[in-house]
Amino acid sequence: MSQCSIFVLAMVPVPDKMPGFCRDCLGEQKAETRRCTACGSPRLVRHKELYDLTLAHIDCDAFYASVEKRDNPELADKPVIIGGGKRGVVSTACYIARIHGVRSAMPMFKALEACPQAVVIRPDMEKYVRVGRQVRALMQELTPLVQPLSIDEAFLELGGTERLHHDPPARTLAKFARRIEKEIGITISVGLSYCKFLAKVASDLQKPRGFSVIGREEAVSFLAPRPVTTIWGVGKAFSATLEADGIRTIGQLQTMEETDLMRRYGSMGQRLARLSRGVDDRDVHLNDAAKSVSSETTFFDDISRYEDLIPILRSLSEKVSWRLKKSGVAGHTVVLKMKTADFKSRTRNRRLEDPTQLADKIFRTGVDLLEREADGTKFRLIGIGVTDLCDPVRADPPDLVDVQSGRRAAAEAAMDKLRDKFGKGAVETGYTFGGKRDQ
């Protein structure tokens, strides 16, 4: 992995006494040099607002691939793709593979056309969850205000932690990045700003091992030349709508009135108006993590038979249940996702009377939803998940109508204990034993 120097966002000549330090030796930088005056490292960070900003976005670099390289040093200099199956998609790719044009969500066959020498590894979610928790635990040593966005990224608010760490947030974050590399063996990128939107933008500027700063003073001018897709919520479809209206850059949005944008684009217009000017007043909240827990699989060959889909759905339901239990959350709505052979998506959902963590309940609801779709259509992908996450204290109360549900729940708890002790393959249900599973 190459070492990247800080992306200094300065629109004017650097003043003589702009705050700065070396990210390798943490030495203060008083002279305006390209390398650290103490250790010679080029990884310097300087910014006028460096010691005033407290909101950070931390993102692990090519997380799944980095964990695999950590665990197998022979992969260090090789392109690595995490994904699976000739008809699957890329979960993530290391930076060497990205140089060859491999991107997340790219069909696997296209990824291998772009980088035929790549080493392909099937995702090991249990391992990634373990490492993600280690990173999260170290984040929580920095500040109690940690808001996870996914397994490998989070917002942190470090205002008021100076006394605890005897350093301003910027230096605390630099120390944290070094600690992650030393103790966990992967790398992170840090974005430091005054709001969530720009902290997240900053963390992506100089990957891998980045540390980028966007201050209030330069926010508007920094955003102006950037494409509208930089703004959260502006994806492929909506950017096409904006382009049809002649809007391609954030700078164009900055010249428009909020009322006009809302008249054209509804509530999204308000977001465009505010974020284009760097206005984002959302706070960092505890426990505002993933909005759903799900698992899906793409088949090697299209499947149309209901009988063949059932064991796969059961296996996926068990994975979702395991993640819910390990994460300490429950879900209120079961969502079935399918993709047909001609790439058309179908999503069906059902809100449960009570939230659940149980594979049995997730599976049975999924089967009911699947029955209505299994009409001979060929599917290339199926997935199951839950949304409307909540505290598990209210999950799975006794069912007075389905008297067998209590027995099934007890059996599932017994299976969970066996799997925790002997591994996930230690015990199976009749649905998955000897049959097709997720591929």
C-alpha cells in the first residue's frame, strides 16, 4: 500500500503559522516544508482550522480485502477481489485491483476480465464482523459519541475530549489511525470537518491511509466544482434528472434559491440547497447504525423451482438471525429480495406484529412471500432481511395462536449454543441438510 500525504484544502497561499503536524512521528510542524523536519515523512497535515474541528468520519480502507491480506501476507502485493461465484458481484477489491478497474458491485465476470490475475476470495462475514467490532471498541475509547454507519465506518464527535486525551481531536485521530495499524493490522482513512456531510466527503479524498480536512471557510468553494453526485441521495437516476435540467455541478445548485429547488424536486430540493452550501446540522447520535440486516446470494445457474429455493432461503434466514443476535438488535419487518434472470428486481415485505431475532420466524415469513412469486420465473438472486431495527427486549414474545412456536424457538436456542461451541456446521435443520444452500 502506498503512503499518501494529506490533501490540504487551501484556496489561498499557506500562511506562515498554519497549524500542522506529522502523522508518523506526530511532531509539530512550524516550518513550511514538504517533509517532516524531525523524521522526514511526507505525511504531513496542515490546515487553518485543524485544531478547531471535532467531527470525524472514519472509514476502513478496502475493509474485507485488507483483513484477508492481513491474515495471509502472501497476498500483500497481489490484486484481491472479495466476492464469489461466476455470476456474483464484487463485494470489495483491494487498491491494486482497483487500479485495473475493478469496483464494488461490479459483476464478477467483468471484474475478472479487467483483472484476470486477481485472487478471488469468498466473503467471510463472521471474521469481518469480529474485526469490525475490534475497531468499534477502539473508537469508543476515543469518545462515547460513535455513530456506526456500517461494519467498517462510523461518525465520531470528539468535542470535549481534549482533557481526556491531552490532545486536540485532530492529533487524537492521527494517533488512533496508527493504533489501528499496529494493533489490528488494517488501515483507515479519516475525514475531519464541522459537519457529517463534509467529514464523509473528506474521508474519501486520499484513500488509503488518508487524513483530509475540510473547514467552514473553504466549504462552499471546495464543493462548487464537484459533481452533484457528491451529495448524499443523488444517485444515477436523480443525477440524470438534474442533468436533464442542465445541473451538473454543485456550484450550479449554489446559485439557486432553496424555494425554487423545493418547487422542482420536493424535499430533495431542500437537501440540495443546504448541502451544496455545506449546511448540515445533523448531530452524531448513538446507536444509529445500520437500518437493516440482510443476506443474499447470486446463483451459479438460474433457479425457478420453489423446492430448490426453500433450502437457500432457510440458510440465508439463519445468517440474518445470527447477525441480529450477535449485534443485539431485532427487526420488525421481513423483506424478501429477488432478481430475475433478466435483472429485474422484486422486493416484498411484511411487518410483523412483534419484532424478531428468530431464523424460524424470518424464514416462515419469507416462505409466505416467496410462494406468491414462485410462478416458474427464473431467478438469479434471492435475499432475505429485516428492517425497522429495535432493542431485542420486545422481540419474540410467546405466541398464543401458534402454540408450536415456543418449541421451535427453544430448539433454535439449543442449536445456537451448539453452533457457538462447535461451529456453524455442527447442526442443521431438515431444510438445509443435504440440499441446496446459498451459493
